[in-house]
Amino acid sequence: MRRLLALGVAGAAAGVALWRRRGGTPAERVDLHFEDGSMVSLPAASEDAERLLGLARDVLAAARS
Amino acid sequence: MAAADAAQALEELVEISSQIEGAVLLGEDGALVASTYPDSGRAERVAAAASELLRAADESQARAERAAIGQLVVELPDGAVVCVREDGRAVAAVTVKEPTVGLVLYDLRTTLRLAADEKPKRKPAARKKAAATDTAAESAGEAADA
């Protein structure tokens, strides 16, 4: 019984992970396009990305308030 | 650049792009020049927040020792903030979620040039008209086939 329960929990976790991966939760992304034509996507967990995501949330909040 | 011209360019922008909810035009000092928001308080708040966002992006760019930032796209689950900067001036737009980023960037760049009284290569409104013409041509073709 316990084994079945553990299998069920593991299956649900895998399902949630797959759903997220397939776009269930839209991703957060920061892209910087430079004047020389190059572009960089900041890694989601980086300090710079966190800061810019926070400031962009402020812009959205101000626009929709 | 007259503020009225800039405001008109922004109005046209939100008219032609269903993905853009609103936009502000910032001067070289980051101050508000024009916006699509009728409430001036809200326009000022959006401009201040967008200006801060661009400043933070500039700091990030300076640390990475890259060329100046011309465009910035920040996508969030419930919308995106897209900025285009040229000759010190910038236009920042708030979009619906999961926008067609390339199209929004094109429209913002065109708006920035219109606001500066430059003649763009192609007016944004032409896209809609061209699409309508294409649709009409397709319909006519289908009717002829039938």
C-alpha cells in the first residue's frame, strides 16, 4: 500500500513537472539586445535577471493600477 | 519633437497593435515625453518605472562590457515590458502575455522614428491594410475556385 502511495506521489510530481515544461506556467525571460546586433538572454536565476524582472513587474503594476 | 506628435505616434501604435496595452515615450533624461495613458499620474509612474528598468539594464550591460542596449524584452507570466531605444530616446510598452516579440519590437522602432518625424521605411498601418488586402484576395480566389 505504501509503495503504491509513493508511486502515486512520484507520478503526480512527474506530471506537474511535465505540465510546467510544456508551458503550463509561462516562463520569465530577460533578453538584452545590443546596438552591435548581439543579444543575451540572462540566466533566470542570475542577480541581474532577478533585478530586471522585479523592475518589469513594477512597470506592469504601474500600467495596470 | 513636439509632444503632440509623439502622443499621436503612440496612439497609432496602440491602435495598430492589439498586443500592446499601453506605452510611454521617454526623453534622453528618462523623463516622460508622451504616453497612451489618459491619467497623467499613471503615465508618470509607468515612465519612472520604465526609466528605472532601462537604467538597471544599462548597469548590467556596463558590467558585461557590451555595446549599448538598443532593445530590452522582459517577459513575465502575465505580460511583458518591451523597450526600444534610439538616439537616447526610448519607447517602453506593456504588452499582453506571450506577445509576438519581433512584431512588437518592429512597431516600437517605427513609432520611435515617427515620433522623431523621420520617415519610416514602411508605416505600421500598412501591415493591417496589407493583411486585409491579402485576406480579400484570398476570399476572391476561393470564390472563383468554387
